[in-house]
Amino acid sequence: MSDKSFAANGERVLADLNALRAMGAYRTGVHRPTFSEPHMRSLAWLVERFPEAGLTGSIDGIGNVLGTSPKPGPKLLAGSHLESQNFAGWLDGPLGVIYALEAARVINSDPFAGGTVEVAAWCDEEGHFGHFLGSRSYAGLVSEADIDAARDRTSGRTMREALRDVGLAGRARVTAGPGRYVGYLEAHIEQGDTLETGGLAIGIVTSIVGIWQYRISFAGEQNHAGTTRMVARRDAGLALARFCVSIDDRFPALSGPRTVWTTGHITLDPGAPSIIPGRAEMLFQIRDDDPAVIDRLETLLRAMAEEATAEGPCSVTMERIRTGTPARMDRKFQDAIEAVSTVLADGRFIRMPSGAGHDAQVLATIMPAGMLLCLRSEALVITGTKTPAMPTSSWVRRFLSKLAGACWEDRLLPPGNRLTRDLLWSMAFT
């Protein structure tokens, strides 16, 4: 692929991102939950774009979209997801899909390219019905029983009902063919501030954290808030609050450098201002890329529950409701991204773990996988409360011109990585 033939179009990329942004637009972000009308419209829109990249595809029986090419030779899979969290940011997911689409447009039309790029939009990465159901289905990790059991966490609608309502019931689910791809690459906007605060442009993902989630329940005694003396109370809400404080006091001694924990949801029963809660429940989550750290913290958490029960006045029980194995990104992908970033980002890159879950961690179980994080500028990508600063098309063209010359220097990447280099070339204007 020569500089002359390189035709990545920054204006087209921005137009595509804004077209998706209009589907479920909400304030400065989007509301495009899985199998909603805006989500289904975005999937159909992507399928309509595939011929521009020499690809064909359709929506499969779990809501995945996979654009494939009949061309022989090496193939690289790239993508992300198109649904959003409820009332969320507009670049979380679509950025990776559109960068992959543009890379496919450029590379697949070049007769001298080292191979073909195929594009995926995985369904329900955001977990409305489960955890990475789309990419896990593609990897052969979702059974029909799993789909039977899945429910929308917001509405309670079953996944079977949702599939029927959007016309996907009875469609086959596509699964990975052995040996089809040399690997999978995903670009994503950074959801933290490491790049921004460090004056960096690219994050080279070394690993993606596993996520463990627990339901911790407290049983006390419901009673009248005005007539029950403080010394006689068995207040489940107070026991929960003390437990949360104890976690923050004791976890740091056993945590790793990137361990995080969150109490994301609390319920009190009956939840009235004049009634002492008889029951309380918290959903608690731990994230780390080292299973040994998680094991230590889970052991401590169980010990704390036993200690709290023994001390009273409330009993504490703990149930693990989600586990997730950390994933290591392929070293060759990391090295390739670093080689390009050294030249094109003036060394403003960092190798770093991802504290958020991504489909790349599922794909890593069946093929080599790599991931790069892009500077979020001033975007609040979860809340959707700010509009991120995007590169202008003229800046994109200048950057791509520089990238074109650099990526064809054989010294940057080892032999055999030409297809990876081509894709990074097309994606690196992030």
C-alpha cells in the first residue's frame, strides 16, 4: 500500500460517528440500550455500509453483526459494539466500530494490501442482558440455556422476548471458524484520565481486568424508628454502612497497584424513613488483572462477613454472582502498536492495563488480540455530559500523510506483520 493509494477519509469517519450519534441521541450523549429501536437501526446502518469496504454481512441470532470478505489470504478481525449504557456517552463502542470500518474501506480496496480486514459489532457488551453475550456467543461460550435465562436488567424482559420482538428469533448464531483470523484488534476511547493527565495520545493495552461481583446481605430486625431504643436496635442499614467503611479500611493492605472496588447499589427493606431496616443488600464489585489479588480480597471479604455475624447484632451473608477472568493482550500486537506510536505519536504512549471490560478479552480466548485506547479529550464517556473534542478532518489528513510514510518502513514491524501494520495505519489517527 503506497502513500498515493492511501485514502482514509477523516471527514467520512466523523460523519459516520455523528450518524450513529443521532440514533438514540440524548442530551450530548446517547440512549441506545441493547435491542432498542435505535440499537437495531444502528446495526442495520452498519450492514448497509459494508459494501463500501468489500464486505457482506447481516445481523445474527444474538444481535452480532459480522462483515466478511470472500477474498483469500490473511484476515484480521476488528470492531467493538454499538449499543450503549442507559443515557451514556456516544463514542463508547462506536469509535472502534467506525475505525475498523474505515480501515476495511482503505485496505480491502487496495490490491497490494497484505490481507483483508473484517468488521464486527458485538451485541450487548454493555451487559443489559448479560456479560459480553455477543462476543461470548461468537466464541462458543453461550448456550441456549444461557439465552433462556437472560433478562434485561432494567425492564425484566427476557432475551427470548427481545429477540422475538426485533425479528431475530430463529436466526442462527455465527461462531468463529478455526484459523480464519490472524487476530483481533479493538480501538476504544479511554474511559479514565491516564492519557489526558499524562499528556499522552495512545494507551497500549497490556491486559484487561477481570470483574468479580458479589451480593452481600444483612439481616437485622425491622422496628419502629421512634420507639426502639438505640441500644436495642438491630439496624441492617447501619450494619451495611459499617461494612462498607471496613472494606475501605482493610482492602488496601491486600490490593494491587490497580485494584479498584465499588459498592454500586444499595437497597434497604422496607426503605421508609420511620422504620428501622430489617434487611439490607449491597452489590459489590472488585476489579483487577491479577487473579491472585482477587483471591486474597475475596478471602478477606468472606472473613469480614463471618466476623460481622459473630459480633452482631446483624448477620451477614455473601454470594458471588459474577466472575471474569483477566485477559492478556498479545505481545506482538502490543509491540506493533508501540512501533507505530513511537513514530506517529512522538512517543506519547503508555503500556497500561484496561480497568474496564471489553470484548477483546473474550476474543483473546480464541485468537491473538490487541487493543489500543484513544485520548478521550474532555469527554465524559459514561455520563455523556460533555461533548468530546474530535480531530478536524484537515488534522486527520496531515496525520495520515505522516503515518503513511512511517508505516511502510520495514524496520518498524517484524516480517509477517504487514496486515497488522496496514490496520494500525488506518486506525492510528485516533
